[in-house]
Amino acid sequence: MKVLIGCEYSGVTRDAFAKLGHDAWSCDLEESDRPGNHYQGDIRDILDDGWDLAIFHPPCTHLCVAGIHRNNRGRGWHETNKAIHFVALLMNANIPRICIENPVSIISTIIRPSDQRINPWQFGHGEKKRTCLWLKDLPLLRPTLISVHRHERILNMPPGKNRAKLRSRTYQGIADAMAAQWSNLK
């Protein structure tokens, strides 16, 4: 299966699919953190390259509820409107199966409600970080390993130059669940 992981610099989700033998590619404006199939550039350049499945992680800065309140003070909604149009482009891509992943955001208000909300603690990680999934022709993601110890490490992360990157990184358990559960759909 030909899999595109959009807006992913870390390679975590890409590598989970590649481990199962898929032709998996990540794409981001930034260089990938680890070796593997990675297109550094605009996702729009490769959207029509015959993908079977795409998982998109659009930047949440101007989409998530917290970011909107913080970033739109006095600046209007120009960046938020651009972000919403970008998400709509990804959702409507000519790819049979699509997942859009983002925190609780205005995507649910402006485009459509999410199909599912997940947390890392459902996939073997103790963190609480409610994440929404908008799905096209994909089943809901089934939890794989419930963690009883739950904390808000991501929410309480101190400021720093890599804070945004660390907060946006996909948890390995979630990436593995996506790869295992969405790899062999008919």
C-alpha cells in the first residue's frame, strides 16, 4: 500500500507503516528527524501521486482552541482562515482513505465534527492529550493498551525553543495502532 503521512517531520507514523512493508512517505516543510522516505516541501506538490491512504497532521497553531485564543488577539482571522482552507484541501484530496489528526479545534465547528477523539493513555502512554480524528473510509481506531497512570505532561510542558515540535510529535503507540489497524483494509 502507498501511504502518505502529511505534515510529519518526525517519521514516527511513516516508520510504523514502513515496518509493516508499506511504501510509506512523510512530507513536511522541515527536514525529517530520522532517515527514511521523506519529501521536504509543500504537501500540495505530491497530493495527486496515487496514494492509497493518507494521514495528515496539519499544524494546529491557528486551528486548536487554545491557539486561536492566543494567536488571533488583535490579528484577525487571516491565518485561521488559511489553516481551515488547508484542512479542507487535505480532507477533499483524491485519496481513498484519509485521516486528519488535530487537537480539539475549530475544524469541528467550521468543517464538520470529528469522527473520534483519542488519548495517548489509550495506546500505552500515560499522557492525557485529547486528539480528534476526522476519518474518510477508515474505521475508528481501537485502543490497544490502556494506561492507568495518566498525567498532563504535554499541557504542562515548560516554554522552550523545541516546545511546539515536542507537543506535536505523534506517540509511538498511536502510530503503531494506525499502521496495524489500517494497513489491510479492503
